[in-house]
Amino acid sequence: MSFGDIKDRVIEATDLVMLIGEIVQLRKSGRNFQGLCPFHNEKSPSFLVSYDKNIYKCFGCGKSGNAISFMMEYHGLSFKESLKELGRRAGFSTSEFEESKETKEVLSQRDSIFRALELATDYFEKALKSNLGQIGKEYLNQRDFSKETIHEFRLGLSFDGWDNLMNELKRQDIPETILLSAGLILKNDNGKIYDRFRNRLMFPIQNFMGKVIGFGARMLKDEPNQPKYLNSPQTEVYDKSNTLYGIFQAKNEIRNKKAAILVEGYADVISLHQAGFKHAVASSGTSLTKQQLDLLNKFCNTIYIVYDADKAGISATERAIELAVENNFEILIVNLPPGEDPDSVIRKNGSAVFTAYLNQAISFVEFKVNLAKSNNGLHTPKQKSEFIIELLKIINRIPNKLEHSDFIQQLSELIGISASQLKSVYLEKSKIAKLVESQDSAKHFHQIQHQEPSLSESKIITDNTYFDNILHEEEIILQMILTNEKAGKVIFETYKINEDKLFSEEAKDLFALLKELYFSGSKNLIHTIIADEDIDNMIKDYLSEISLNSDEISENWGRFTQTMKPIDFKRIIQDSYINIEIYKLNLESERIKNQLKSLPSSEHLVFLQKIKDLNEKKSNLLIKLKRIEF
């Protein structure tokens, strides 16, 4: 079986709605499914997935494609990785995807990094299970982690040596350059190369698909000038600001509960999962980021923030609130006793007590008021005024305006100021904020009006208007070719129509492209177009869009004829071409009439005859619209 055949089979066997539904909450909308775009942050859904055609399109950012392009764009996989993963999910034999010796030699840098990280994970897991792994086992026993949990999170151990891992992976044909790129080894100023992780408990960090992309490593013996936790550096496959520790294990539970528990540490996540709270994730060795919240926003609308009950944890909670309000989350803060974290609460008191803490979670408004009171920040009128203004600014950033009144009412009850007073201040501050925003916008507009557009800006303008000249009828013809195999056969083989029958140059170019692909033997034109790297993304997006809109053909056609049956695609094709010819005749007629205005009356007769001939042709075409034959 050829590589192209395997690709077509994988696409056909993949339920795109189910695949994307793992990332985005999709709802039925006519014959398609609609949801928030996974590629950009949006408040209103503009992302469409077609079950029938197995393609997607965002009408906000313009992204479009099929199952393979989705895996590449969203999960950052290579083409081969995407094909393998989709094949595995569809139940294909792995032998169909086996690579030849030559192919293995030209593995991409990204593929090689993933392979090195997977081999390193295997090595660390085996090290923990070995007789020399006792120090790691003792630590995990103290944490009460079961064998099943250790296996689920693929925990491991790095030995106390300078080059154990490096030597092992070199024996498995992983070059030093890849080990450096994967963040597994380091090179000092003297050129000496050594393992990054030594004598540490290893926490593999997995992406949404379960691939290991980096490591968190905890010190097991005190060493001077060494951090307690050491994380992988930023690499080609690991971006800590886009990663949530535990997301692979937690994604299904987060989707089911429509809620996530946000904690700080690796051990917190693992303890909570073992105790049954399988929707817990951590921000992977960094402060919570907007990108991490965007990821969660695809699965849920509620987040429980359960950070450590210390000064650093409180500060992290405040930063998380600032970010999360703009993503329209319901934000609930869980207060743990001083000196405790989720891991210690679970180990000391069990899951029932932690459940009680979750049930007592408070809103971000109550959290901020309690914090201000505990810091003696509401004693003077000035303190209280500054605090209220700060909190009202946060409330004003919540996208759902209906929630503002409820939070203002809650704030009123907590600090003892009437809701009407607070609303008055809120409205005044909102007006000022809008004024500043409009001034900034006006200033920005003034600046760009006096600047030469950059190349990228010019391209954006071109991209948005390039297809505007295509007639509605031309678009229908292109739609029919893309979505109806019989229509392609009628146009290209039965009637042997070429692009000259169309009007706009843009439509002619696209028609010629589809014709070339059709005669090259492509079984599914839109999927062939999506996979072709030589075809401009602007063209891919446009053709994907009209493919998704093809269900509307029979409704749109009402303005051309009342007698056509919706399923009669031959008639649709026929009437499209006739209407294009009529459009051309009308333009020519208008051109001649304009010429007449500048000509002497003695020359009018010839041109009037031309107009009469054009009108006669148009009448014949209109009669033809009522016939069934092409």
C-alpha cells in the first residue's frame, strides 16, 4: 500500500468531531459542529467542524484543515507523527507505519528529541525499579504513592553520576547534539559534557497526547548550591508556559466535571489523582500563564485554585485571579490551613477532608476581602477606597457583564458599603477606562495612518480581499467540484469545461488547480489541497470555507430558479454557467452604453445593434434556465 493510500485511509477512519471534541466542547449546529477555536482565544464560537467532510474551519482566525493538519497545528507533531498517532487510534497495524532504515536516518530534529526523551524516561523508570533505586523508593513510600500511581505518572530516578544517562543513550544511537537539544545533558565553559539530572527523583512532563516533553526533578540528598527542584530548559518540544503537569492524565476528568483543580507542585497533582481527584493539574514549575488558562478554557469553565497556604502561595493565587477573570472562568479559592499543601492534607487527613475544603471554596472577591482584612488593609477610608477601586477594576474585566452586579453585591455585603454606592463608583471607573481605551485606539489609528505598511500588513489586507471578486455562481461551481465527485466528472470529463467559462481571474486560477488535481487521480480534493505544502494557506482556507458552506447551496439557489430540485447537481452546474454568461453580457452591454455617451449620434446605430444582439443572447440564456438539459 502506498504512503498516499495510508494517509487517505487514516483520514477516512478518523472521526474528526471526536478528535477535536477532546480539546474543544463542540455543539451540533445544523449538519456541522461548532465551538470555541482551539487556535486562538475567543469569547464567541466561530470554529466549525464538518462530520461529513472531515474538515474544520475557524471563521475568526482563518485556520482550516483535516485530522492530520489538526494534530500538526495543535499538538505540534510532525506529519509522520500525526499519521502514526491517528493510525494507532483508528486501529491500524503498526507494520503499516514502520520506517525503513533510510527513513530512520533522516528523522527530523523534533522526532529525534521525542525519541531521546522517551528513551530517557524508560531509563529513569528502570533505575527506580532496580536494586540501586532504594533511595527513590523510600521517598515515594513516605509519600504513600502506590505502584499503580508510580506507573501511571512514569516516575523514575536519575543515578548519582556524571554521565550515566548520556552513555546509555549514546549506546542507543542518540547523538550528543540531540541530547543537548532535548535538555538532557549540559556543556560547561570548558567543553565538558555531563548529565543535567543526577541523584534526583524524576517526574516526566507529558503533553496532551502523552508524549514526554521534559522533566521535573526533585533533589534526594542535600547538596550545597543546588536547587530543590530542577526542571528541563525550554526546548523545541517543551515550552513550560504552554504546559500543565498532569494534563494527559487529567484531561478526560476535567472535561467530564467541567472543572479543574489548580495546584503548585508535582507531588500535589499525584497525591490528588491517587485520592480520586483526577482533574488536578499544576503549572509545571512556573507561575500560571495565560496560555495555560487558554488550554483549560477548552475543557472547563470552573477552576479551583488550591495553592500552598504560605506567602508565596497567596501571591501566586492573586496573580492567577488577575489572569483567570479575563477567561470567563468561575474562580473558586480553596483555603488550606497554614503550612499545608494539597499533598500534606491528603496524606494526613484523607480525601474526605480535602473534599470538605473544596466544598468551602470561596469566590475571588471574598478571598481578596479576607486577605485585605488580614493585612489590616481596610482600616482607614483611604485604604478602603483604594482597595474597592482595585477590586472593581478586576470585576470590570470579567467578559460576562451579567456577573458584575452579583460580585458588586457580594463586595457590598463583605465590606459594609451599600451596593448603590459601589455601583456608582463602578460606573464612573468604567467610563474612565473606556475613555482611556478609546484615546489609545485613536492614537494607534493616527499612528498607523501615517506609517508605511509593512510587508506582513500588506499581505493581511490582500488575504482578506483576494477572493472578493469571485462571483457567487463561480463559488458554487468550485463548491460542487470540491464536495461532489459526480459533479467533477460531469464538469471535467463529460462536458470538458475549462476555466475560460468563468469570469474572475481568481476563480479561473482555482478552477485550473482543481482540474489539475482531479486528473492527477486525487480521490478527495479538499484533503489533497490541505496536505499539499506548495499550495498557499490563503487558498487552503478559502477552499475549506466554501467546502463547509456547501450544505447551503440549495437554499442560496432560490434566487436563480424556482423549478430546480435541490439534489439536481447537474442543473446547479448548468444554471451557474448560464448566470455567469448573463453577467458577462450585462457588463458588455453597460460598457457599450457608456461608449455611446461620448459618440456622435451618427455612430449610435451600430452600437445600438450590438446592444440588441447582446439582449437577444441574454433572452436565449434565460429561456435555457428553464430547461433541464445542460
